Amino acid sequence: MQVTITVNGEQRTDDVEPRLLLAHYLREECGLKATNIGCDTTSCGACTVIVDGLSVKSCTVLAVQTAGAQVTTLEGLATADGELHPVQAAFREEHGLQCGFCTPGMVMASIGLLADNPDPTDREVREGLEGNLCRCTGYHNIVRAVRTAAQAGPAAGRVPGAQEVQA
Amino acid sequence: MIPSPFDYVRVGSVDEALSALAEHGEDAKLLAGGHSLLPLMKLRLAVPTVLIDISGIPELSYVRVEGSGADAVVAIGAGTRHHELERDEVARAEVPLLPHVAGLVGDPQVRHRGTIGGTTAHSDPASDLPTALLALGGTVVLQGPGGRREVPVTEFWTGFFETAMSPDELVVELRVPRTGALGWGYEKFTRRANDWPIVAAAAVDGRVALANMGGAVLRATATEKALAAGASIADAAALADQGTSPVADMHADADYRRHLARLLTRRALETAAGA
């Protein structure tokens, strides 16, 4: 069936099977490979993207369910001239990654977390990211990155474009 | 993992949902947040040929108090998502157990999608919100071709993924008594973040409900009777696993689940009593 979805600020219309998962749509139809598929069972959070302002696990959402919605992936965060989003910059600054597989999901979930709680404690970061697993166990630096990103103010909890990330 | 093919129908009202259910019959499944159904479909444990997407029905998303005084109830639209319930001011003031438990379901991303009606209809014995609803009492409001009916929560969850609903019905609302300032407790035991409870216990107003101690969420009736007869919390909680039939799996054997049921019941009752 035909769906129209705004992906990273760009409206596009695609003919998709109803059973196509949003994660597969983003990777294969849109060619946006930052969104990783890890566990494929709603556990690991590697596929986290933002749909209409809320972080979701795209392996457990059908592409057709997002018809009419705004979807933001990691590729939609940096500006056209390459300036990183505050959360991306903080992950880089604090080395909030080891192998990098969980990183796109961690960054998107962190934006959702900071939208909800602009100045979280370490514990609140850990609880807010409980849906994202790092198999390298690089959590210390991830938590530090989110705390650093929080210092950038409200911009850390926003994604570019019209949509507001909500609690 | 990719589900079997199906047709997808998005509906905008309860009436449209009921018409679609009537048209497609038992081959159809209702899709709300999808965080119970889609994982089952990916494993091909569920193979509906039609999905009716009810997530865009605005009339199903609300929390409000209806009636007044002792008869007042909190009415929650079935489409209310966990993260909405978690933050809802009315729910926090009138029935605080429920938003607290909503905040313990899965993880933030799951709570952004999952709905109270969906978890109610799904009837997983390990689900948090049905456990809380069962302890609170109240009713599940169903709408079908013959109109609306209310089923007491004590009669709703009948077994593993089984409920008192007919295939042509839809959960439209949960109605729970106001508890206001009454004490309450919820104890959820997991070994991993964002997991289902291995066992959970909810306590409020002398009632106790347990998750994952049988085919469906259930009440700890022996504990409740002992409390009503004046037993201490410790003595009443020691009976919590009576009449239950917990499974053994990789997380816990049945005896360990029985131990957890007794322990978590005591803790939940102590929290509810302010002890």
C-alpha cells in the first residue's frame, strides 16, 4: 500500500507491504543505515528512532503505522554543513561508544530522555536508557555523554525540523 | 524476523473498528501500540490476515473521574498509552498505583507505544498493568455489535492470552475505583532491565494481585481472607502462593516463584500500610 512519511524532514511516498517493519523501511527503502537492528525483539534499542517526537523501537513498528508521521533517524540530526547535534557532539567528546553498534539508538533515546528530563542525574540517565543495551558495557561514558549533552540546554532534547520531542 | 503477510486497515472511530471486525471476523486482530502483537507476529505465533489499526482513534485516549463521592470511578480510555498514564495528573491523584505501574512497564520506548487497552486484551500473565488493575478492582468496558458491556476485572483474565472478550468486541475503557490517599504497594522482581516481572505483587485496600503465578494474573485470595480476618501482614503474606500454579522456566523454578510471591506480597502490603 502507498504511504507518505516525513523522514528527516523530507516527505516521501513509497509503496510498501503492510508487514514491512519501520526499521527495514528506513534501512532498505530510504537507504538510512544508521538505524541498526540488534535483537529484533524490542529489547536492545539499537533501532530507536523518533516518531512524532517520541522515541520508539523501529523493529516493533510497522512502516504503515507511521503514515502521516514525522520520523527522525540519526542521519537527520546534524546540520547540512556537518555541525553535530549536541547529543552527538557529547557522545564524541566523552567517547560514549566502543564498537558503535548501539550508538545510533543510544543517541536517539538520549534525545528523548533529555526532552523529558533536561537535567538528569546519573541514575536518571541509567533508568531513562534502560531500553538500550551496550554489549561493550560502555555505560559509564554513555552516561557521562548524556550529562554533558544536557549542558547544551533545550537543544539537546530537540530534533531538527518542526517536531518537538515530547515526554 | 518478518511477519506473515496481512492486510492493514486503519480506522478512525470505534464504530469503524467494530465494522471492520464484523467484516473480517476471527482472521482479524486489533492493532494499538503493537508491542505485544507484533513480536508474536514476527515469531509467527500469531498469523492474523487482517490488522485493524485502532491507534489513531482519538476518542479512546483519556483519563477522567466520573461520578462523585464513594461511587466515583476513574475512567481510562483503552487507547491511553503507558507514558501518558504515567504522567497523568488525574490518575496520579485519584489512583496513584496505576500511573506508578505504568512507569514500570518495559522501557521508555515501549511505554511510548503500549496502551492500557492493549495489555488488558493481550492477557499475558506477566503483565504489570493488569496486575495493578486486578488489585484495584473495577471493570473492563467492552464494545461489540450488541453495544457496551462491563466485565469485572476478577472475571476478565481467564487464562494464558485468554480473556472474557468475544472476537467481535473491543476494549474501550477501564473503570477503576478511586483510591485517593489509600496506601498501595507494587513490587516487581526482574533480573534484567526493561524485562517482564518474574513475579510481581500489587496491594491496595486489602486486595493483592500477583503477576506470573499462573496462566493469568490472579488474586492472592488466601492472603486477602487472612487480612480481612485480622491476620498480621507477615502471616497473611505467608499464604500468598496458595492456590497458584506458577510455571518453571529459565528465570525461576516454581518453588522460587512461590517464595517470591510470598516475599513480594509482604513488601507490597508493608508499603501499602506505610510500614
